[in-house]
Amino acid sequence: MDGTDAAAADHDAAEHTSRWPIVAAVGAAALYLGAGGAMAVGDALPRTPLLVVAGIGVVVVVGGLAGWAREAFFAGEAGSRSQLYVGGMWLFLLSDLATFAAGFVYYAFVRSGTWPPSELPPLLGSLVLVNTVVLVASSVTVHFAHDALESGNRSRFLGLLGTTVALGAVFVAGQAYEYFEFVTAESFTLSDGVFASAFYGLTGLHGLHVTLGVVMLALVFVRSLRGAYSEGNDTAVRTVSLYWHFVDGVWIFLVAVLYVGAVVG
């Protein structure tokens, strides 16, 4: 490669540095801070400005994810772009990690006071166990789906990826059912004190992440059925797998701290 070609390659790599993960991360921060702030202030301060911030965050997140999906999922996945998209996912996850950390700090503050602050619902039921097994299993299936793609076993890749999508949908349904049971059978609602705000804030935030992950996995699965992705063209599969492992890890920590930790000790 001569100097002209090298310069052109460098220009092309710079030209395709994606800004969309940064846009999505900023929007996510606004969404979570606005929504979390609205729950935290209660009736002490006006919630409207915080809800406006959260609404703007939703718009920015959707726009950022749409742009990112168009680049990473639908555009050609040249090797020069691969690390950029994976790096963008790491940036997005780091911003998310900070958001979850803030939520757990708030819960630690709640937990350090009089405990329990009010009557707790039956947190350690069979549903949370089933949900945990389902989500961990989905993390295993997406891992081996990517392995199958890299080894050229397309039928195994499609089967495992489809299974991951189904397991993710089951988890979302299970979480929705848990909310339904807590609200209708246990009368445990968002307004039931500081633990309720921490519980619904953290589990709701995680549920939004899982829902987004299911959508991304389904998008990758549909494209895979149409012949997209191969051993050397797997950027979208890698990035969505990374995201899915992240939400799985957060859930395990959330169960240990929020479900088990609220009842034990």
C-alpha cells in the first residue's frame, strides 16, 4: 500500500467513527436521571421539569439507537469499522454502569436506615428464580450462537440465536407478571415508600435494558434469516452479545442485592 492508499484508509476510518453511541449514552443519562429524580423527590419538589428531561432523553436515545443500528446493523461491516462499533458499545455500557451504580448507591442509603422501612412483598418467590435461570440461559445461548457463527455452523447459529430471543421475551413477560402480582395481589406500588421507589426504579431500568436487548437480538435474528453475517462479518452479533451479557450480569447483582439483600440480614 503506497502513501496515498494509506492516507485514504486513515481518512475512511476517521470518517466512519460513529457518534451515535455517544448520542445514545447522553440521552440515556438524561432519561435515567430525569426519571430517577422524579421518583426521588416525591412530593417535595415539582416533578414536571424532571419528567421533561426524561422525555427529551427518550427522544435522544431513540435517535441515537436508530442511527447506530443503521450504521452497525444495516450498513456494510467492513473490518476497519468493526472495532469502532464494539468500542462504541463499551462506551454505552460504561455510561449505563454509572447509571446503575447511582441507583445502587441510592438503595444502599435506603438500606442503611431503619429496616424494613415498611412491609415487604414476597420477593424471594419462584418467579424471580425462574426469571434468573431464563436470563442466565439466554446469555449462554447467545455466547454459543456467536461461537457457531465463527465456526461456520449457520444452522446452529440461527437456532441458538432464535432461542435467545425467545428466552429474552420470556424474561420480559415474567418481569411484567411480577409487577402485576405485586401491584394487584400485594398492593406494593411505586408510592409505597423509599424501598418501593428503589425496587421499581432499579428493576424497571433493567427491564427497559432487557426489552431493548430483545429488540436488537430480534433485529439481528431477522437479518440472519436473510443471509446476513458470517465468520468475518459478525460485528452486529458481537456488539449485541456484549450488551446482552451486560444486562445478564446486572440482573444477577440486582437479585443478590435487591431481592436477597432486602430479606436476608
